[in-house]
Amino acid sequence: MLSSDRYSIFSVLAEALKGQTGWKPTWRKAAPKPSYDIVIVGGGGHGLATAYYLAKRYGNANVAVIEKGWIGSGNVGRNTTIVRSNYLLPGNIPFYETSMKLWEGLEQDLNYNAMVSQRGVLNLYHSDGQRDAYARRGNAMHLHGVDAELLDLNGVRAMYPWLNYDNARFPIKGGLLQRRGGTVRHDAVAWGYARGADRLGVDIIENAEVTGFRIDGGKIRGVETTRGFIGANKVGLAVAGNSSRVAAMAGLMLPIESHVLQAFVSEGIKPFIDGVVTFGAGHFYISQSDKGGLVFGGDIDGYNSYAQRGNLPVVEDVLEGGMALMPRIGRVRLLRSWGGIMDMSMDGSPIIDQTPVDGLYFNGGWCYGGFKATPASGLCFAHLIARDEPHEVAKAYRLDRFRTGHMIDEKGMGNQPNLH
Amino acid sequence: MSNLANGLAAGKGASISERSDIAVTHVAARRGARAALDDAARTAFGTALPSAPRVIEAGTATIVWAGPDQWLFIEKAQAGSDPSVKLAATFQGLASVVDVSDSRTLFRLAASGPSEALIRGMGIDFEHNSFKPGDVAITHVSHLGVMVWRLPDGSGYEFACARTYARDFRDWLGKV
Amino acid sequence: MTQSQSFRVAGLGLVDRAQPLDFTFDGVPYTGFAGDTLASALLANGVHLVGRSFKYHRPRGILTAGSEEPNALVELRSGARREPNTRATVTELYSGLDAKSQNRFPSLSLDLLSINGLLSPVFSAGFYYKTFMWPASFWEKLYEPMIRRAAGLGRAADAPDPDIYDKANAFCDVLVIGSGPAGLMAALTAARSGAKVILVDENFAFGGRLISDWRTIEGKSGSEWVNSVVTELASLPNVRLMPRTTVFGAYDTGTFGAVERVADHVAVPGPGQPRQTLWHIVAKQSIVAQGSMERPIVFGNNDRPGVMLASAVRSYINRFGVAPGRTAVVFSNNDEAANTIDDLVRAGVTVAALVDTRPMLPPAIKAKARKHGIRVFEGAAVTDAVGGQRVSGARIAAAYGSINNIVCDLIAVSGGFNPNLQVTTHLGGRPQWQESLAAFVPGTLPKGMSVAGAANGSFSLAACLREGARAGANAAAAGGFNNGSASAPAVEDELTEVSAFWHVDGAKHKAFVDQQNDVTAADVRLAEREGFRSVEHLKRYTTLGMATDQGKTSNVNGLAMMAELTKKSIPATGTTAARPPYVPVSLGVLAGEHRGKHFKPTRLTPSHDWAKEQGAVFIEAGLWLRAQYFPKPGEADWLTTVNREVKTVRSAVGVCDVSTLGKIEVHGTDARKFLDRVYINMMSTLGVGKCRYGMMLREDGIAMDDGTAARFADDRYFITTTTVNAIKVLQHLELCRQWHWPDLDVQLFPVSDQWAQYSVAGPRARDLLAKIVDKPFDISNTAFPYMACAEITALGGIKARIYRLSFSGELAFEIAVPARHGDLLMRKLMSEGKEFGAIPYGTEALGVMRIEKGHVGGSELNGTTTAADLGLGKMASTKKDFVGRVLAQRPGLADPDRPRLIGFRPVDRTARLRGGAHFIGKDDQPIAKNDQGYMTSVTYSPMLGHWVGLGFLARAEARIGEILSAVDPVRGETTLVEVVSSAFYDPEGARLRV
Amino acid sequence: MRIKCPYCGERGNDEFSYLGDASVKRPDPSAADASDAFYAFAYERKNVAGPMQELWYHAAGCHAWLVVTRDTRTHEISDVKPAQDVALEQQKTASAP
């Protein structure tokens, strides 16, 4: 008899014969124990991945993930699903490439199909200066062993013959293509990691909101939650979007602002956009999901916000970019829009580091790029918590880098989070 | 650029023209000199300077509020005379004065009230009873920055847009 | 076509029978009437099968008569105007309408993919997540293409949308959303009080349920009453009536987004007419009066064509005069739906049975049924619809368990009503569950918003009218309009009892919760079993509510079923908060006119027309169009042209339009102090009549912008910024002036557009300008040396400014005149310059010469470089504070090993250089740890006869003469380069001081 | 979202550009702890969930910088003042004995 806990076409067929009634819950609805070795605050993609890698790679399954609502309710459940490692700076490329490699083996590792789909990420350029900036980036990627191709206009035309080439205010001149980039079914990432962690013994505790930290003599002792006190030797925060609020309970002030990013999906239509395309002359990027919806977004609204919603000007700005690039989508309809709260850091790059509180670790500042980082973020955060030293590929993500002047500023926008 | 308003159709009973025979001076009060500046303006123009977004006809000059403690003085251009020089003398020590005659293109829309298309197109409430004679607004339309005021006598509107955007603005104005 | 419109009922409906309209569906011609929707016209012709479902390709019909329709989706129009997933139920019929069914192959009646239905035991919710993992490489190659082939319903157009879209703004005291009884009363009451009122309705006809239900008000029929109210509203100057307009979203501070479908009800918009308009409506008060939507009951085969919401049945009969069948079964749990038997009888439809889930029907309804000889089943349920492509019967489980099969072709179903409260939740309001209504009602409301009528859970007509009047009066009063009377016409009471009922047990066939996404009751049970119990998990795991109908007919049913499975209350299980848009809106209208060449405004310099006459090639530079180069006949390529322009400048004279520079007047007694604080170098020591190059940092110590400052008087400076940073710098300076140092006496004037400015460069520049400037201005090197400036006149009395500045490294001046004279000045420079061989040159030659001189440009000022990185560290004054000074001293920025700007030339002088190449040791592997910097700017230097480049290199100054590899793997090139001074041409600067 | 400019009246937020927290002020560059103070000024943010004072610039209007009090949870604006007035007031308070 096939075990229904191992997912495969055979188990699905076997279950079909009995009306799919033999499946177990994807993760247990665990109640909190009095204490754990490690408590991860935040049941989003990063927190769940951290717990999974702690158990799987660092041999510590005495771990709880506590989540104030339902798992995956944060940004892992409200993003535009893009994965890529086409970064410019040496502080970022190895980390995101580690993530990309983990994506590539994720499904077999987790036995969960998150639909990692490497259909290519194409960043368009519209001027010689932009071309050279992309060349610099693509070359940096190559030096790190990451794939990148600089396409000229004909190369772009061959991939997307129907873009607006002939009537454009800022004509397309080419693009930087990362073929290994693509999309992943976002919710499934949270579920897959939750299932993986759960099967290794991690407790996933939903509807438990952190209300405070117990700190004795500078050392963390545990977390106060709406489901009672949970003791812990080590506590990791993975609550991007709400990092400042949670960290403030431990007396920390962070180089982070919370901003709202809107995202959009259209009605399902027959697929015609194969990969991810970003417009280089406006705020617009797009892909098409396996259900047929056009998934797209643009700029953040630009003001501090904890409300998961934005305003019309950005909606219009995004679609102006969309129609400038893809005038054939004019009669396709917008189905849903939503807003996610981004941890916008002061240089646009994340933070994975110890905090001044002994035993309290911080993971945040993901800006709008946290989804693609999920596996590496989990791995590196697990490494940091387990070993008390940064993972090789996350060494630059220090909390004190702003004080020392070692910012990792991909866009060159400085200490203004809403411009990153 | 020749007259940009040529060939513009306007709604019924309205007409659009470009005002090119004018001198425009930007005046900004020196720190702490506002009261004295008003006194000087009273002496020279018979009126204090508007503190709110309003336009005043003051003899040969039209004084348009252009931001906090800032105004545009619009006067008829005359060969051999530079109004900005005169204003600088009048407001010596009380205001900084810059000739901006060529910064903006000025369109006049002669109309007793706003057309439906104009009301729709403006991002501020432009209805007859909301944007009254003498009102001024600095705003944007269709991604173009614009200053607009309704002539104090109610005979029309003037739109000032940055000169290098003027063709796009003219196209917009032609549609409303 | 003798059978044409054989289901049209004589004497009923509001369609205009004098105006027949021809249309086609799947190529078959039909006729309807003006006032029809596509759905009503199809039903009039007896067409019920209109589409196929997403996953199982089941035949689907028309479930609703409104925008909540999950099934009747068609491709409307064709070619570039093809509109996928268009709801037939809200598509206004027009002459020549052409619609096709979707998601079927080869045809609607024979769809081969309906085989998926047989595989449904496998295709359960979430089955993707459990399969298609082996082998990994098959996902992109095999599995995903297969899934993507099946994805989506309709097809997007494959050509640019030919229609235009418009945007508009409106401001009002009271916005009323919805024109049913509550909305009409609200609008009327508010309008009569004098408030500025906007009334919108998504339908093309006002009236809401009053034109769909058979009601009387004040002795008038519903539609007559509606007409009288609308006529009065239309006569009031303070009212704007907006039919065909959907408020799709509520945004902050009383802003609403609405789409008006201006020309969707004609085949092609008129000339200049937009297809749709996006309205920004700013309302001091808003009243949500969007009524309610009926929800279906989940039973076996409840998706068969011929199963229709009871309210839709009434709408087709009363509004459109169409009988949606010949023999009907009514299946409901509430009084309003049970009363549908009246309408069916009136339309001549045989009512075979009234099936109600409640154990006891109200006596009045029972009596009515008895009068018409209708069989009544109390405490009963339809377990299954019978039939394939059309309902042919209903299987009814009676209260005591007996099964009755009844022949019918229409099942009118109602599970109660959900208030349309979506807009009330857009700003974060949470709906509240009201047990007595078995429905969510609006919870907390945003400031200024109220809800009236069925949207508020007040379902009776009397309550709608009453609440509407009150809401209208209150909203008007909030705006200071107090003279309205809140009285409403009295109407007879009606029964509105409902008893919660969500799904039927004992169905033999698949029972659909979300019809469009083919989510069945079994899928909901599976989700529960696997732990996806939160309503959000349920949605995401099963895709329930994610289809184009946004779950309007399925969310509450799914939620209730999950509550039942988890033995929790409905409110404890979740809510149904919505996000914009309320109904799907076209992407084109959100963009409006800003597409194609009009995506962004275009800025033109004062001599643009002249440059165009010269045949200049233009380049986008931010919003500007700038002359890039001026090709001459016979020149083979742009490089030939640019080389000629550079050589001419360096040997004779050239003129370049630099009007795009940002220009700011900085005045006031503290202007000098102010500039000292914003530039890294001293500006207070600059003499009157002098210019100085300056650099500004951001507060974080990184270079922000460079430019020049010129001093025309003690209290009068004029500064320039780079073209791209003009707006950013002004904003920064205003922040410094207003916020950091509010006590300084400084005034800023943006004057970028005031001046047309030209660089006149080359050995003959002085000769040329001597003919331009008015006497007695002395332009000689002694009187007007390098870095001098002056206010002068030119061309016989034109106000002008002249600066002895050089970007090219040649003897050069910049001369500026008021913009209106720019064209004249350019023409004069060319005609007067003829004798010196003067030519115009563009941004390309400008760029070549600045690289030859090693000046920094946008590629170097990239937001991550310090003044020291740019080789300008020595400019920073140590005698004063300035923005960015403190933080520039952080170790990471002060590190002497940071890459510094330096020059490069190819070892093989015939090799070309590439911007974006990285530097590695010449014998090193091209891997990250050997990365030592990157090339920022390159050009072919016509003066040196080879390529030169600027770039950032670690410890650069100490490495002059070193040979490195410039690797450019994205272009497959590796070039040996030599590190050289960045001053490639005339390093002593001898040429510019002559 | 609409912001009531004290000079121009209520306008859509697309007329404004945003800088951020107005509670951090440029420190005294000559103070002994200037490097710490400038670090905090440039990088540390309270990131308030609730009413927050923040700087907006009326870019498409009168070019005034404004101190806007806005609830970051609801986007509701309770107060708008010219930044220059606020800054002058703060200077006065700071220099008062």
C-alpha cells in the first residue's frame, strides 16, 4: 500500500480510488509546548524555510514557528512570484544564486511541487547607458558563475515579437536575460516548507501573536504570545513587513521602513507571455501564471504604510507602463489588486544578523525582493542561529553596515527607502 | 516656436490664444520682509500681495500668487524697458526678483465658464462655483505641471506651463 | 429564422421591440432587441449552452443576470478588439455584435477536453502540488506546457488595442453608488437639499431591482417610478447621472475609482470617442447602495445550463420579457425567491414544483402555489439537476426521504442574498456576520461612507426606500445641506424570511461551489482534511473565489461549508473582505491616453525645430528629446558623423544645445552661506563675475550631482545641475532651505526653461562669439578669462548671459538667451560661424569629448560613488560643514582601497572597449574574487585614433601603466587594457585657457 | 489619498513626493557625537505603526515641504503644517532658555 504521505502521481491515483480521503493534514495544527531550543517568529516563507533547514541541515528539530495568523499570510502569499539571481553587487549575487540553486532542487527536496518554472527573466533596456549598466550586471553575474545574456533588439524581438517596438516613447533597444529566472507558485512554497518542517518534528503554531520578549540580563529567554509564554534559548525574527514593530518589543530600532507595494492579476487568458518581462522605461513588470492570469506590478506607493493596500496613482502608473510596453493587453481586465507591506531597508538590501540581545536573531529588510530569497534566507538564517556565525553567502547582510558605511545599494538611491 | 495656439479649436463661445507679448517677473519675499514688502507693494501697486492662491489686477500688472511668499508679476512687454529691473528696484532689499518671461508659455482661454471637458480634465474641482474668478491653482494635468488662474473679471482662464512642455500642453488644452 | 426569439414573452419587459438588433454567437445569426443584454437575447432565442468550464470543460449556461456571472463568458468582438471573458449578462446588445464561446475544442457542443471530467477523481484540489515532480527536468519541457495549454479561458487580442481611453475627474458632496430603490432615494433626497450629487450605476439602465422585480410604488410600476425619479434628477443642475459606470474601488480620503463604458455598447467607438473613461471621483460623502447578489445552493449538477438564480429568472422575465424555460422548478430557502412563482406564471412558464428547504413555508406563499396548482415540497431539496447540455429534470429529496424526479428545463435556485458590501471593505473595513439574514453585512465603514438598502442587509423594498432617503439626507447634512426631507414613499410590506442553507447532502453528481473554477464540494472537504481550513487557505488551495467572478456567487457558500466541516461558526472561520476592483476593469482604461508616444510628456529645447530642419537624429534623455548627432549626406554611419563633429570642434568651432541643464537662481543675503552648506567646495569665496565647478553630496556621503555655480552679485548666484537631476536637486535644495535651515534668507527660482543655452566650443569660438555679443562687451581672454561669467546683451539688445566654461576641453563659452530667442541665436551662430567652419554637434560628440577629457557623467555619478571615488576628494572643503560631510567619513566610504575613477586604453589600439566590462588581473581567472572594478564610459577617440574608457579600479592612482583584462562575457569579449590617466586629451588644459 | 496643502488646498497624493519621518532632524555637525547622531538621523527609523509625522513635498504645486501627521495603519491624515513653520518653531524652542 502506498503511503499517502509521500506525494507522487501514484499516491494521487491510489487516493483517487478512494475519493482522496486518505490524505493527512499538510502540517499538524500544533499547540505550543512550554519551551523549545529555538523559536522562529513568523510563519511566512522565510520563517518556515528557516525551521525546515534548522531541522534538515543543522540537526535541530526542537523548533517552533509561531505565526500570528495563518501560515503564508504575509508576503509569501502576496507577491508576484518571481525568482531570479540577476544582481549586480558582490554582497548580493552569491546569496541570490544560492537561493536559485535551492529553488532548482526544491521540489525533490521537499517532495512538494511548488511549480518552479524557469522560463526566463528579461530586463529591457532603452538607452546605451542602460545597456552598459546591464552589461556590468550581467558580467558580474558571469564572474559569479551565474547565467546572463545581453540581448540586442533582434534578440528581444525573437522572444517577444508583439511588444511595442514601433510606436514607443522610449524604444526598446535590448535586454538582459537570465534564462534560469522564472516564477514559483508562491503559496505552495509556504505549504511545502511547512510540510517539510512538520514532518521533521517542527511545531507550527498558528494564531499565536507575539506580544513581547522575555529578556534577562541581555539574554533572550522566550517569547510572550497570545497563546502564552514560550521559552526558548534562541529566537529568530522573520517578520518582514512588521520587523520594526516586533523588534521594538525587544528594544531595537532598525534601519527599516514599512512601505506598501501593490500587485495585480488579470483575468485568466490563454497564455502568451512565456517568461518574466520588466520594462526599463517605466515601473512595470509582468509574467503569466499557469492559470492564465497576467501577474504584474510596478513601483511601491512611496509612503510609510502598514495598511495592506495602496492608492490609484500607482495603479495608473503601472498600467501606463503596461500599455506602453504591451498595447495588446488593453482589453484584458484587471481581476484583483492587493498590497503587501515591505520591509524597506535603507540600502535596498536585506539584513540577516545577530542583534544586541544575546540569542535574538534578525532576518528582514527584504524590500520587495523577499520571495525569491526564501530558500537562501531560510538556509542562512538557520546557519546563523545554529552556528552563531553568518553563512558564507550572507556575510554582507550585517546590521551595522550602515554605521560603517558598507551599504549594499543596487540602485544607488541612498538612505531613502521609498526609492529602492 | 511660433504661436502655439494657432489652429486650436475651442469649445462653443470660447477661444484660445497664446500670450507672447508679456514680461513675467518672479518675486519672492526676503526672509522676514513680508510686511515691509506688502507696504512697498501698496505704494507701488495699490495693493498688498495675495497670501492665498489668488490673482489681482493691479494697474498695469497682474499679480499671481505663485507659492508661499512668491508671486508672478505679469506686465505688458515694452521695448527698452525691463519690468524685472524696475521691480527689483521697487522691492530692493525686500524681495528677490527674477525675470522669468520665457520660463512659461501662457495660454488664455476666453470663456465665461469652464467647459465640461475642462472640468473633467482638471485634477482639481474646476466647476463654475468652485474655481471662482481670481482663483489660482498650481497643479498638474496629464503629467504636465501647470499654473492656472481665472481672470478676476470672469472673462476666462490663463494657463501657464513650463515652456519646454508647451506643445504637449497645447495638445491637451486643444482637447478640452 | 421563424423560430426567432421564441422565448420572448408578449407584453412583458422593457426592451424596445421596435428596434430589433442582429447579432451572432459562434457564427450563428440571431436577433434581439434594443435594451437586451447578450444573455437575454440568447435566452430569447432559446440558447442556454454558452460556455465551457475551466478545468472539466463542463457545459455551462447563464446563471445570473448581472456582473457576478461565473459561466456565461464569451469572446466579444474580434481581431484587435477581441475581449476575452466578457460576461454576456452585462453586455449590452448592439447591432452587429459578434461573440464566440471560449475554452472548447473543437466546438461548444462537442468539447473533447470534457474528458477531464472523467479524470476528476485525480484532478482534485491541489493535485498539482503532489505530482509532476519526477523527473525534475520534465516540468518546463512537458508538464508545464501541458498545463499552460489548458490555462485561461478566452484569448487576448494579438494586436495593439486600437481604441482610446480617457481619464476624468469629478468632485461632489455626495456620491451614490447604485441606482436601485435605496440609491435613487438617496440621490433624490441629497439632490433636493442642494448638495452636489453623483449617481453611478454599472448598468445601462437605472433602477436596479425595480426594473427586474414586479413591484409598484405610489401606484406606479417600478420602472415608471424609476423614470420619474431619474427625470427629476436629470433636471437638477447639481446632479451628475452616470449610467454604465462601475465604481471599482474606494481609495483613501474619499477618492473612488470608476470606469464609464462610454462606447462598449456600439460596435466601434465614434471618431475621437473613448471606449471607456477612468473617473477619479472625490466625494465628501458616499453612499453605498449596490444592493445584494443572490447566492446559489450547492447541489449535484448545479452547474447545468438551465440552472439559474431565481432573481435572474425574474430579471429575464420582467426586464427583458424572456422566459428562461418552459417548465420550471423553484428551489429556495427564502420568501423572496419562493415568490418567483408569480413571475413564472405571469410569463406562461409552467411551474412544476416549489422546493423549499424550510420545513414550513409562509401560508401566503403556500396558498399562492396552491392557487396555481404548483406542487410544493417543504423541508426538501433538489439533490441533482438531470441533463447534460441542458437541464431536463430535477431530482428532489422530499422531507421524509422520498426521491421525486420531476421533468423541467429550468431550475430557479436561491440560497439567500449577500449584500454587495465589497466597496465598504476596500479600506480595511471587516464585514460582520448577521445570523438572522444568514449573510455578512457591512462592518466598520471608512470616514464619510454610509450604506443603504439591500447592501446594508435591509432587503425589503420599504426598508430600501426608507434607508436610502435617510442616508441621502444625512450625507447632505454632513456637507451643510440641511433642507432635505428624508421621507420615502410607502410601499406594501413583503416577506423576506430566509433560513440558512448552503449545500445539499446526498447529491449523486458533482456539486459545484465555484462554478467557473470548477471547485466542488468534495474539494472543500479535501482542503479541510489536509488542513487548509482558514478561509484564505481554502481559497488559495482550491482556487475557490479566484475566478473572474471574484467569488461573488461562491465565497460565502465555501466559507459556510468550511465552517460546517470544522464545526466552527461562520464568523470564526473567516470573512469575505474584498479588494479592488469590484468587477474586473480593462487594463487600457487604467492607462488612459498615456501609451505609445504619449507614455510620457516630451520636452523640446527652444531650437528643436531648427535641429529638426538640419536632419538631426534625436535621442531620449529623460523626458527631453536631444539632438544626438547631425548626419551629413554621404556619411556612412553615426560614428563617421560623430568623428567629424568632434574633429571640427577641436579644430574650428561647434555649437551644442545645452539648454536641458537644470538651472536654479539662488538669491538672498544668505545665498553664499547656503551654497557653502550644499556644495562640498566653497562658494562664498567665489567672486562676482566668476563661475566655479561644484559637487553636491547626499546626506549619506555619496555624490548626488555636479554642475557650476556662477555669481552675478553678492546676493545672486545661478547654479546648474545635470539634465537628469534637475528636479531632484531643486527638491533637495528646497528641503535644505525650508526644513534644515529655515532661518537663512535664501530664495530659489527654478529657471531651467527660461534660458536657451549653447556651448560654443573650439579654437574659433571667440571669433564666432565676438560677432554675436553686443559691444562694448570685451570677450578677450584678458577681459573675460576662463571661468568668468557676465550678464550682457547679444544680437543687438537681447538680454544674454555668457560663461567661460568648457566641458569639451577646448576654448569654450556657454551663451544663454531668453528661450524665445533660442532659435534665433542658434541660426545666427550658424550663419555667423560659417566663415569659421562652425557646425552643430550633438550629445554623442559632447559625450566623446567629455570622456576624452576624463570628466564624470551619469555613468560615474551612479549613486554609489563618493567624491573621492570620482577623483574629486580634494575639492571638499575642510573649513566648513556641508551636506554629506559627516557620513562620508564612515570607514566604508573613506576606505582608500575603494575603486577610483581612472582611464583605460586598449593595449591593441585597434581593439574596442566596452562599457560594463569588469577588470581582472591579466593572468587571472574571470571569477568574482578577481574582480577589481568596472568600465563606466567608453568611446572611440577620433583625436587619439583609438578607443578610450573611464572606469573604477581599486587603488587606481598607483596603478598607472598596469595591464589588466577587461572582461565582458555577456558580449564574449576580453580585451587587454592599460591603466592611464583619465585626462586623455590635452591633460594640461592648455587649450581651454587661451 | 488626498493631502490638504496649507497653501494650495486638498490635492491627490500624486502631486506630492515623500521623504519620510519628520521626527529625525539634521543634527549639529560640530557636536562631539556628530557621527553617531548623523548615523541615527540618516538610518534609524521608528517606523511608527500609527500617527506619524512625515515630510511631504508639494512637487506639482507650490514646492512647499510639509509636515503631515498621518496614521500609517489607516492613511488618515490629521494635520498638515508647512515644514518651514515647524522648523522655525523648533529652532525657537531649542534656543529658548
